[in-house]
Amino acid sequence: MTIFGTLAAKPWLESGSGEFPPSGRLRIPTGRLGLIFFLIVISVLFVLLGTAYVMRMGFGDWVPLDEPPVLWLNTLALVLSSAAFQGAWIGVRRNRPAGATAGLYAGGLFAALFLAGQLVAWRQLDGLGYYVASNPANTFFYLLSALHGLHLLGGMAAWGRAAARLRHAGSAAELRPAVELCALYWHFLLVVWLALFGLLLADNGGADAVLQPLPHGMH
Amino acid sequence: MAQTAIPTGTYDDTDHDEDLGDGHHEPRSFITKYIWSQDHKVIAIQYSITAMAVGLIALVLSWLMRMQIGFPGSLPFIDPERYLQFVTMHGMIMVVYLLTALFLGGFGNYLIPLMIGARDMVFPYVNMLSYWVYLLAVLVLVASFFVPGGPTGAGWTLYPPQAILPGTAGRDWGIILMLVSLIIFVVAFTMGGLNYVTTILQARTRGMTMMRLPLTVWGIFVATILGLLAFPALFVSGLMMLLDRVLLTSFFMPTITSLGERLSYGGGSPLLFQHLFWFFGHPEVYIVALPGFGIVSDLISTHARKNIFGYRMMVWALLAIGVLSFVVWAHHMYVSGMNPYFGFFFATTTLIIAVPTALKVYNWVLTLWQADIHFTVPMLFSLAFILTFVSGGMSGLFLGNVVVDVPLSDTYFVVAHFHMVMGVAPVLVIFGAIYHWFPKVTGRMLNDALGKFHFWVTFLGTYAIFFPMHYLGFVGIPRRYHDFEGIAFIPDSARELNAFITVAALVVGAAQLVFLFNMAWSGFRGRPAGSNPWNATTLEWQTPETPPGHGNWGPRQPVVYRWAYDYSVPDAEQDFLPQNYPRPAGDGLNPEAPPEQGGLLR
Ligand code: HEM
Ligand SMILES: [Cu+2]
């Protein structure tokens, strides 16, 4: 049933037509739909901030900040975290509890590493004199990375619940909804991070900056 | 879609009686039943009571402001700073903490599950958290009355730089608490909003297709989507301003000298704030209007015993208004010095949005045309809503045009316009809705005589308050002014008019106390209502118990056979056919569902 098909229905003609229609729910688990709406809300949040970022850049006093190299390692950690969650998801789908467990633990671990790495990045920036209020570029970096980190922290809470349930779970199938939701959320936050990181790189040197430090490990 | 057999697969759709799964057993103790409750009906009542309690504060503030304007100096403690603090808190509370919370947290929570035949929201725990976080936001807001310097006096729009500069009332603490409270509110709203949208999409009972939803649910649905997309803008702008205030960053703060001192701010853009604020602020108008539109459609149809005219068009119009409301925001910024082409664009979209809005008004009127109108209290409020909304909407057409808006901007004409269209009109719907659903919530009718008294005083009284303000605006009387002493162009007649308005405001305020009394008294002593006092078709009136019990539907969820507007159907024995009422068995048209599929409730 397409959206337009639905909206073209003539409900006043339907009564007594012998129909016994289903309710027309979307064929998607309710939890996942709720999460998707949440992801849309977060997207709006970051898109608005991104727009403000770009607008604010143009006001003349913008001094791009040198991204600390540890951000590349953090990015790697987040990619691995996301990959591990994907592994866990595949594990529960194929009913391989060991794979699911390993993926879930690894995912959480790498996410924690990412968060710790972000704090290191903040300290380094602070040490280099990139204070929050000294330039809008700094402010935006701190704000965006903090918001992103907070969302990941929220994800860690959900992860903690899933991991706690892992002990009592009889089968991998029981964990499936939780693992699916975590994986989806992690992939999303990875995309958000890549976008933020890209924004940061783009404003301090364009493609050169994006390509040059690659040896640090994008693989 | 011509589906005659009952699907028996494992697909979600069939197991709709399993919804009361783990973690949602009937609560036993007083605490889990009435306080820390996950039941959508209890949460709805908590939301409503909290919203009305803060609303009462906003109402009292409006009396104080009116006393100062109508009888300057009569309450000596209202100095200019206090006046602006009252304006700000009154406006913010009314728009965000009363109307948004009451329409979505209150009516949304109560009505969505009942109207779609569900047992509860799909995420009851998150729903409960939503209320407690909202309460926290309210407490933080109210706390700002008690901190040194008092609440912020920046105006509800909180424009920087002035909002966070020394010299603005509440600059030390008030503004911080205001911003923190708004941020918390957005979190609460998001938790609730995700629930409403997902519940409407996924928890509809068998037979309740989207196009069979009552318009109330449609209105709440679209408004919630608007909220989910618009509130992040408030969140972002609040957060950024908080950083500007606390950490001295310069998102919105330009290079500026204040009280002879050059501040450390520099390079920020106050206009950026305005864009973000109104990207939230305009949809916000529709967040409080669309649920009202939906509710009024249902009240009119029920109390005029006639199907709503143009149901499909009503749904489309809601959607169209929802989409358009995101491309009109800068009509609040005509005097901000923006590019004239920009103004042209936004004036055009603003006029376009009037089309689907007018369409809804025509459809209400056509629904009433030759209908069997029962002048019940809900109907009276609905009719008053249409009138008020049209009056307010008309002045909106003026203000939407740049050349007309520029001289009228920041005058009482604007105050008149927005009070009519987004102050009084939604409040009238809320009253109508309370008179309509109170019997379901409490099992008792509100007193009719007191209700009619409340209606006439409120309706005529609010006109007496806000209609004359248009004239004050034409004369050029500015808004957000503490007093008008010594302003040469203001004639004496304007002062007399202001005194009159103040008297009217006090009378209207007193009538609200009568209403509160009516609720308190009727809740315990009112006439028992029975399950369906208005002979309405929608599902909430077909519950086995009134007030509905935990899980709403007893052992079986209802099954829906028709849309929500089968009133005065030819050859039916009653003048209405409830949504879960199949054609009489025997005509072979509408096979009753087998009991294991839900069956029929009555
Ligand atoms: C009897 C009811 C009401 C009275 C007597 C009243 C009175 C007032 C007064 C005197 C002002 C300040 C005007 C000025 O100095 O600029 C004001 C502002 C305002 N009111 Fe009301 N009001 C009432 C109801 C409402 C309602 C229901 C809403 C809900 C939307 C509302 C929203 C606002 C807003 C948004 C402002 C602007 C605040 C600002 O300028 O920052 N009012 N009202
Ligand atoms: Cu607007």
C-alpha cells in the first residue's frame, strides 16, 4: 500500500462492503520504527547545527583548527565498533550465539575507546590553546563532538542493557531485537561522525587534508 | 485491498491481543497505579494537571500585566523590569508549557490509544519518562521566579544579544534556567512524540486503517511530526545561546559594547538565532493548531450529528499545512533587515498556507450546513473556535504582507492577532474538548449551566479583550511597553480602552475559576455519564468500562468496520453507527470477526 494509495481511500464508502481489512501497519518491527523516527530527529538536530556551522564560517573571524591526529584513531575505533555490531547482528540472525556475544562485547569496547579518544582529543586541543570560546571553529568542534558523544553514551546505556541480558538469554534469538536496534543506531552515529569529521577537515585544507594522513589507517 | 478472508499468518497484524506483554501487568500499589504509572490515561491526566497548573500562573501574570496597562501604577511592585519578566513568562508558559503539553501530552496521550483501539502506547516506559522529564522542565522554569534577579525579561522570543546582556532582567540566572528548561522540555517532548507517532502507525486495531482514523488522531499525528522536526531547532538555538551566556562563546553575539564596556564577544550573528528560533516558532503555531483542528472536526460532527464534510480533504489539508509550515518562518522577520526578495518569498508561502487552512474552515461550515446542531457546551466552544480562528486568521493575512507588516510590527495589532489565532482559539478547543471527554475520563458529566456560563463569559470576554487591541495597534501603541505616560501620539481614548480591556480580562479570568470549580466539583458529584453520553461513533466511547480500565478493552480489542463519521445514516436504527459496529448479521455483507480474531465488543 503506497502512501498515495492510502490517502486516496474513500472511507465513507467502505462500511458494509464486506471488507475486513487489516489495520495496515507497516511491516517493520515497532521498536525499529520508533528508532528510525528518533534517528530522523537527531538528523534534524545535526543538520541544523551543520547549517549554522557553514553560515557561521562565513562571518570572517573563523580560524579553522588543526585536527589532532588522534581523531583518525578514534574514527577507526568507531568504524570497528560499528563493524562489530554488524557482526553481532549477523550472529543473532544466523543463530550463532558465540558470534553475537563476541560482536556485542567488541562493539561496546571499541565505542568506549572512541569516547576515551575523544576526551584525549579535547585535552590535546585545549593544550594547544584551542579554547572553547576563543574561536567559533573551536566552539563548534567542541559542541558537535560533545553532542555526538552524548548520543553514543546513550547508546552505551542500551548496549549495557543488552549485554546484561546476554547472561540470562537462552538463545541468540531472544537478543535479536536489542542487537538490531544497537547496530542500526551505531551505524547511524558512525555516519554522523564521518559527516562531522568531514566538515572539520573540509574547512581546514580541503581534499589534501582528507587524503594526506591516510596512513594512520582508514582500513 | 478487497480482502474477504481473515489473514491468519504470523504477521504482526493478527496477534494484536498479545500487546499486553511483559512488563505491563496491571499495577497494584498506589504508587505504580497513580504516580509512577505507565498507563497512558494516568500519564495524560498527570500531563494535563501539570500543564493547567502552570497555565494558571501564566493567567495570573496576564492579570498583573493588564492591571499595569489599564490602571498604570495601581500595583506599585510592577516596575518596568517586572513587567517584561511577566510578559516573557506569560508568553513562554502559554505557548510551550501549557498548550503544547496539554494538546499532545494530555489529549494525545489519552486519546490516541483509545481512539485507535490500542491497549496503550507502544513504549509505555518512555511515555512515563516523558512526563517526569516534562515536570522537571516545568520545575526548572518555575524555579526562575525564585532566583536572584528573577526570571528572564527578554520576551518569549529570547532574542540575543539583548537576552543575555547586562541590563536585561533575569540576565544572571533567569535566562539560564529558561534555556535549560526549554532544552529539558524538548527532550521530554521527543520521548512523548516518538511514542505518539509510532503508536498511531503500529498499534491500530484490526480494521482501523489510516483513513478511518478520527480527525483528532490525524491532527495530533501531523502536529507531533511537526514537533519532532521543529523542536530540534529550539534545542539547538537554546543550547548555543546557553554557551554564549555561560562560556562566553560567540554563536549569536556580535562585537558589542555594553554599558560603556567592550565585551569579549565578537563576530556572532543574532540573525542566525532568529532563523533557528522561528524555524521552530512558526511550526509551533501549527503544533498547537492542528490538534485543535482535528478535535474541532470531531466535536462538530458528533454534536451536529452529521458526517464531517470532505474527510479526505481534511486529511490532505492537515498534511499540506504541515509541509508548508516549514517554509514560512521568516514572515516573523520582515523587520530584521533581510533581503527584500526573501521577504517576497516568505510572504508568498504565507499566503499559500492560507488556502488549505481556509479549506478546513469551509468544510467545518459545510458540515454544519443543515445539520441537526445540538447546542451543547462542546458545540458552543467549537463554533466559537471557528469564529475566533477566522478573525485571527484574517489579521494574519494582513501581517503576512511585508508592506502592511512593517508599520504594524511590534504594535498591539500583533498582540491581537496572535492571541486570537493561537491563544484564544486553541484554548476554546481545549475547553470544548474537556467538556466533551470529561465524562469518559471521570465517568461524570460537567455541570451544564456552569459550562454555559463559562462559555459565554469566555467567548464574549476574550473578544472584548483582544478585538479592541487591533485599534490600539492601528494607533501605533507598541507592545512590550510598561506604560505609555508622556507619549504624545497616544490619545486619551486609548487609555480608556485599555482600562476597559483590563476589566474584561479580569472578568474572563474569574470565569476560569468557575471552570476549575466545575471540574473539581463534577469530578466527584457530577451526574453519572454512562459510557457514551454523546452517542458518538469513535472507539473511546465503546470501552467496556467508563472510565476505561487498565488495558482499555477488557479481554478483546475492538474491531473496526467503518469510518468515524457514520452519523444520521439512512435506515440505521440509531442515528449513529459506532466504528466497531458491523452491519446486522444476515445481510451477508459484513461477516462478524470470529471471536479469536477480536470479535465484537458490545
Ligand atoms: C485572558 C487571557 C490572556 C490575556 C489577558 C493575555 C494578556 C497578555 C498581555 C497583556 C501580554 C503582553 C502584551 C505586551 O505588553 O506586549 C501578552 C503577551 C503574550 N501572550 Fe497573552 N494573554 C492571554 C492569553 C494568552 C494565551 C492563551 C496565549 C497562548 C498562546 C498567550 C500568549 C502570549 C504571548 C506569546 C505573548 C507575547 C509575549 C512576548 O511579547 O514576549 N496569551 N498577553
Ligand atoms: Cu508564523
